[in-house]
Amino acid sequence: MLKSLNDVVRFLVCEVFTLCLIVKAGMNLHSLMISFVLPVLTFIFWGVLMAPKSQRRLNEVGRIVSEVIIFGGTGILTYLWISKTVGIVYLAIALINTILDHILVSNEER
């Protein structure tokens, strides 16, 4: 049950909200590159190399490094260009969720 709840938080906060925060930071910076191109590239990268059912999914270490870059970068963009409070809360949720995602094992994986 905890794994399922964590998966829902992961999808909503760590995937969907990440893209929204990148777009918002880009809009605040008046940067087409950040507000349009970066979210699209992040979405494609996640879908091809990070998604659970991907044929080319990265190994555990590659996924952890990618998550640190994606979530950490989004947290920094949020902290600097949107809201310090939102950036800190986002990073805390993403960190806890990522740790839980890598230590919890679903019933299917047992």
C-alpha cells in the first residue's frame, strides 16, 4: 500500500508538477528554451529512459543520477525564479519520494 501511495505522489509531484514548474520558471525568465524546449526534452527523456515499462530503462544508478539532475535542477529553478518556499517543499517531497521509490518493492517485484 505504501508503494502504491508513493507511486501516486511520484507521478503527480515528481513527474507532472516537475514539468509545470519548469514551464513556470521559463515563463518568469522569459525564456522560450526553458519554458518550452526543456520540459519537452525532459518528458521525452523520462518516457524513453526512466519510465517503469520502458524497453531502454536506465539501471538503478543511472536513474538515481538522472533524478538528482532533473529534480534537483527543477528545485533550483523553482527556488530562484518562482518561490523559495515552493522550491524547498518541492525538493523535500522529491527527495523523500525518490528515496522511498528506490527502497520500496512492490508485490509484483517480490
